[in-house]
Amino acid sequence: MPRPLSDVLEETPRKPSDLLAGQISHYRRQRGWSQRDLSNVLAERFDVTIDPATLARLETGQRRITVDEACMFAVALDVPLEALLWPLDEPEAVSVAPGVSVAPWQAWEWSTGNEALPHGGSAAWLEAERILVGCGALRDQALWAEDARNESDEDYRSILKTLAMMLDDARGNQISTEGIVPAEVLADLEKLNIQAPRRPRRRRST
């Protein structure tokens, strides 16, 4: 018979909330900050009050950390959110869900959309992965275009054509591209009137 989630999580070792608490403490100490220092940063940066005693409870797992708080700590410590979730310098397996344990690097690959968990990879996963990978590829192409602005016109135009096609694909899939492409590159696309090439229409089978 299924049990209450709180009971199951209580028995789950090295779950995300446990790891998050430890990683916040790790990166705080790496910065050379005391709990009072981090408390002051949170107050100055976000106008929130989390006293050192509360931080101690958070870092020792006595108080759960919400997703909102996790993001805030990542910003305050100036580290990627993924760095607070998975201790990639440790070999011991982590529990991404009750009864689902994998190596930290596998957890990282899963949460970033690079690789499904064992026995995963459903159509839903593949669709979400496609969006994440597409956004990453678009960003890489945009940065490549920014670096190539001083190259020959022919090379730059070729890079911009590929970028235009990727932007068209993203918009066609209803993915927001706001802020992905540097403003100068967007201006060049408009100035040079570079658009995605039209794809041949598929013939309907009769």
C-alpha cells in the first residue's frame, strides 16, 4: 500500500533537498563567507531576512529549501543552479526520486536534458529534450555569429543564414527567442535582409 510522501522522503538517502543543503554550505565556505556574511548578502541583494540561525537549519537539512529559495541562493552565491543540486566531485550515487538512484553526473545529464534516466526516454522526454537542445544550439550559433562579425562577408552571411533558419525553427515550435541573439547580430540580420530559406513542401500522398 502506498505510503505518505513525507515518510518515503524521510527514508530516501542523498535526495535533492539533502544535496542542496550541503552544496549551499560548500559554496558559501568556498567564497570564504560565514553564515552571517551570506545573510547580509541576501538582505542587501534581495531585501529578505534570513538570519544565520535559519541558514544553519537550512544547511543541515533541518528545514527544507523551496525552489524559489534554491534559485535565490544560486544567484547570491553566483553559481549555476545545477551546481547546487548535484555534487559532481563526489562518486556516491544520488536519489533523483524515491527508489531512483544514479551517479551525480547522470543526475546532471538528466536535469540538463542531455540524457534520459535508465528506462526513460519516452515521447514526452524526447520533446522536452528537443526544446532544450534546440535552445542551446541556437545560443551557440548566436555567439558564433557575434564572434564572426569581423570575418569575411561571405563567411558571416553563411553563419547568419544558418542562424536565421534556427530562429525560424524555434519560433515555429513556439519557443521564445527573446534575448538569445545579441542585438548587433539581430540588427545585421535585418540590415542584410537575411531570412531562413524556404523548405520544399511535402507532397501529400494520394
